[in-house]
Amino acid sequence: MSNGRFIALACLVGAALVGASMFVTNEYYVFAAYFVLQYVVLATAWNILGGYVGYVNFGTTAFLAIGLYSAAALNKWLDLPIPVLIPIAGLLCGAVGLAMGYLTIRLRGVYFTIATLALSVVVQTFITNWEYVGGSRGLYVMRPSEIPVFGSYVAYLFFLMTVLAVAAVVTARVIERSTFGFGLAAIRDDETAAAASGVPVLRLKLIAAAVSGTFMGMAGAPLPFYLTYVEPTSSFSLAYTVNSVAMPLVGGTTSWLGPVIGAVLLGTMQQAMTVLISSSVNLLVVGVLLVIFVIAAPNGILGLIRSMGGKKADPEANPLAAMLVAEKRSSQ
Amino acid sequence: MRMFRLNGLRGVTLALSTMVAALYATNDAARAADPIKIGFGMQLTGPLAGNGKAALLGAQIWAEEVNKAGGLLGRQVELVAYDDQSNPGLVPGIYSKLLDVDKVDLLLSNNTNQTAPAMPTIIQHKRLIMGMFALAINEQFKYPGYFQIQPYGPNGKDSLTRGFFENAIAMNPKPTTVALVGADAEFSKNALEGARMQAKRLGLTVVYDKVYPPTTVNFTPVLKALQATSPDLVFVASYPSDTVGIIRTAHEINLEPKVFGGAMVGTQYAAIKQQLGEALNGIVSFEQYIPEPTVKFPGIEEMLKKYQAKAADVGVDALGYYVPAFVYSALQVLGEAVTKTGGVDQQKLISYIHENTFQTVVGDIKFGPDGEWVEPRMFAVQFRNIKGNDVQQFTQPGKEVIIFPPKYKSGDLVYPFTNAQKNAQN
């Protein structure tokens, strides 16, 4: 399918989702769908660096929180509408992604992962000491109950998140089929060989880090309006990172479809478990699924489907497995 | 005798009408027999689970008692509780589920200011919300259907700190300096703001005013720096794990101000009382209920007996003074409002709660326009005569002497801090 057709199809699916939300009288389902779509954006964004390039990024919360807090701060300062705040948050996080990439992407494997984890700690410390956004005390972001055209404000937030999800998926798919995407795949398979073949390794990795950070930041921009109260402890919850890593790994990291499948599957499962059984099981289920998939289906659900069609699974297509294998080799 | 004869069409119409009426009547009867659902999200896992589980047990005890007595308006009470994992991100969805899917009749909140994410949904549905252990949320929302059960009163920062400073300033000789220290987090920063206001009001010189990161585990550098300023008073605003660390460190470095304590979260919990034991002697902190002779609320002792009998099995706070008794009283308020208004009409309930005073197990409660207690009633207490680490001693009077407010006072402040400790050992 050509990119043009895919974009048209993605827009159609997005429009259908928004259309359906307008007819849903039970707002809970819109809340639940917003939660799942937010993870579609985060998982897809993570996969651009983690899946396509093979760099496992544990800094999702940092990017999400930068998007969240920049939107909250700009809303407090200038009272800007969310459609303006989203691209600003995206630009800011893209710049942070680029800077983080420039400083850390020379590192490989677990060293890169630890550096991204440190980014979350640095950003959280900064936010905790930034009094304008409430510091450790938190900040209230008031929103109206209703809004023209959409009626419910939650339906409006759902619309915005649908647009972001469509944009993230389309971008991931376009990258995957482009020369840029082939370059990223070459880096993932063997960085030294890619460099020797003339692939501009550092430049491509920086662009991937910036694009990934941009979408994570944009996913965070509507969050203060969804929550109405933001504070550092929950804004930097490890759950965002764990989920955004687990979802592509469960769905499959080598294609745009993997993170979407993983986000819909795990996101829906978590929402269901929150209200059906003790939700302390939530992250346990994510962890157990992650272990099962890394061991039994390293290429995720997509890999399983392909292996059913006779294709051989490649364990090193899983960034976590690849990282561990690389570490083992380097220590030998 | 005249017989009614109906033609075909009229007969069918009448039969249908009768059936529809019967159906409606059946539905009404069924609805009347339906339970009254009380819904809430609660922190049953995650960092706030200790209080969340205790709160749930308090609510369950109330529901059990009400159902044994025949329910509310002849309808049984059903609690619909979901675990929000101490994660505010899950709160909007949970409250939407409670309202749109479970169709609950009444709403309680979870604990702390993590209630806030539920507020837009609640306001949109024009529902009554009985909040628990949240500080000044309604300053933001200004929603008339919001009520809060913790006895902060209209000015929480003041009520948390007034008792400490009123007693300290009455000492002879009068203190002149104060050191303020607390965690860099929401509750403690509010308490420190209150302490600064009190210090300014009373003309005390603030010689030390710092916050520490919430992850701090070694308090020696913090308290050594504070000790170097030789303050008359040390006011601490801390969270449970910090409270333990600060009290232990204060003993290790022989910190000896005239008064030591403040708004120390954790001194209310049975596990920390037990853990610190004699190290608590002389410390001034806050409580909401304590079994002192001056505090006699009808029904509290029976309620706590039931709670304490179950607490060990559930694995929650062994005493139940801080959270469960107040959750129970919040449900007493809702129960009375439902009974007196004859239903669950939200506007009638909101008006009734605003207009009346409620007799509960934690005393009489009258809510103000902002949904907070009209009269604040935070007790300032001083730990005394603690021997060993037996938690049962805290069920006896004289272990936490109420020094403020005057209406409930059960003793005077013993000072300086070293004297309070020595007295306890005698």
C-alpha cells in the first residue's frame, strides 16, 4: 500500500473513532479509549528509536512530563488552547530528544539505557524545584466541562489524542518504508557495518531520537487537562516507561503495527483489570507478558504471526534481547 | 347489572396500557429494592495503600452495621470500590465508570489531593462528593457539592500549626527563635507556610528554613545544620518515613530545643508509634482523634473496637484513630442525609448537608460554604509516658496529651524538650 493510501486509511480510521465517540453516551468508554490511544502514541514514539534503531530508551516519562509541564506552564502563563500547546510541547521535546541523543547516543546497549533513565531523574528534580508549576506541591489546571462542537470536554481530548495517534502511526509507517528507515534498520542490525557502508549513523540516530521525543512530548500536552491536577510523583510514574517499552515488545518492534497491537492489547487489558479485579495485578500482568514474549516470542505478536507463515524468528530483532546478547558478547 | 363491552381497538389499547403500567410498577418496586450504591476509588495499592486499606475497612464496618439495621430507606447499602493504585492518572476513568456504568447513588473520594482529577467529572454530573483527607481542593473548584471530612476547617495551614505555636509562645521565658524544616512535598510545604505565618504573627525570628528532598534517608546533615543555629523551637513538617528518620537522628545528635515537633505525618500511625516507642516522648505533633478523657464522642469506642478486632486480619493500622473513624463518620453524614431527605436526589442532599449539623463518631460536624468544617479541630498533642514498644498502651489516656485546642485540652505542654523526655522516664 502506498503512503498516500495508508494516510487516507489512517485518517478514515481516526475519523471513524471520533465519530463513534460522538455517539457514545457512556463517557467511561471515551475515558478508557483516551488511555489506550495515549499509549498508542507513546509506544509508537518509543518504537521509532527503540524498535527501528534498537536503542532501548527508558526516558519516556521525562519526555511525557516535559510535554505535560510545558503545556501546563504555557496554559498558566498565556492561556493558550491545547491545539497550540501540542506542537509547542512537541518542538520542545524534539529539541530535548536531539540534545539527549547528541550527549548519549554514542553510548550503546545498557549504557545508553541507563543514561535515558538518568534523564528522567534530572527532569523530575528540575520540575520538583520549579515553583511556577507548583514544584513538589503540584498545579491545578482548570478546564470547562463542555466545549462547542464536541459537547463534552473529554470527547474533545479524545479527538486530539486520536489526531496524535494517527499522526504518530503514519509517521512511523512512512519512516519504516523510507530510505531513512532502511538506514535505521541497518544501524539496528549492525552499527559498525552500517557506518562502513556509508550510512550516516550519528545523524540518523539523532533524527530518530528527536522524532521519538517529539511524539512523546505531544502525547503529554493534553494530559494536564485530562487530569486537572499534576504533581511530580505521579507525572514521573515508572508505569509510563514500563508500558511504552512493553507494548512494542509484545506487539512486535520491527513494524509500525506492533506498537499499535501492543498498546491496544495491554492498554485495554489494564483498563479492564482496573475495574474488574484488583489492579495491583496490572503491572504484574505487563511484566509476566513481557517475560513470556521476550523468551517465547522475541518478535512479538507480529513475529508469531509471521513464523506461522513459515518465516524464521530473529531473537535479536527484540531490542531488549539484542541488548542483553550484545552485553554478553562484549563481556566474553 | 351493566356489563362493559369493549370493542377490539379499545380493548387492545387498555390491555397494553395496563401491561405498561404494571411493568412500570414492577420496575419501581424493583428499584426500591435495589441497593443504594456508594462508589469510590481508593489507594489500595501503591505508596498510599496503608491509609487506603484502613479507609476501606472503616467504610465496610459502617455498611455492615447499616445493612444489619435494615439499610437506608429500606434499601441495602452496597460499596463499589476500585483500586486506583495511588495513581491520579487512573482516577478520572474510575469515577466515570462509577457514574456512567455502575450508576452509583453516592460518591466518596479517595484519600489526599489525588481526589482532584475526579472533580471535573463529578462537577459535570452535578454530583455530591464526600472528600477525604484532602487539603484545600475546593479553593480551586469552588463547587458547592464538595465536602471534606478532615477537621482542617477553612484554613488548613493555620489549623495544622496553631496548636504548636500557641503553646510554645506561652512558655516562660518566651521563645525568640524557631527553625523550620520539612519535606519538599505538598503537605509539608503547606504546613511550613502555616508555620511561617505563625512565626510572623508571634514575632519569632526564623533562624533556619529549609526543605529536604522527599527521598532523603540520612537526616544527620540536615539536623546538624539546624542544630548549629540553636533555635528555641524546632518545627518539622514531615512524611512518615522522614518522621522516623528525623526523630531517631534528633536523639542521636542530642538536639535539645525547648519544643520539638510540628506537623509530623506518621506519628498518627500505629506502626510508627510502635516502632518509635519511647523515642516519641516529649514530641509535639497533631492528631484528629485520641482517647483522652476530654474527648468523648458517642459511638467512637464501639466503632474502634470493631475496627481493631478486624485490623490485624486485614493487615491495616492497628488503632484506626486517624483514617477509619473519619471515613466512618463521612458515611454517617451521607446516611443521615439520605434518610432525612428521603432519597438520593443530589441537590437535596447537598442542601441538607450544608444546612445541618451532624452527630458522628468523631463529634459534631457542621460544613461551611467551602465544604470544610466550619470550626477547625486539629488536636496538638504531646507524647508522654511511653514505655517500651507496646502498641496497646496508646489505647490508654495520658500517652498523647492534648495541649490544643483549649476546649479539648487534657494537659499542659511540658518543656523544655529534655524535661518532657526525662519526666517520661520517671
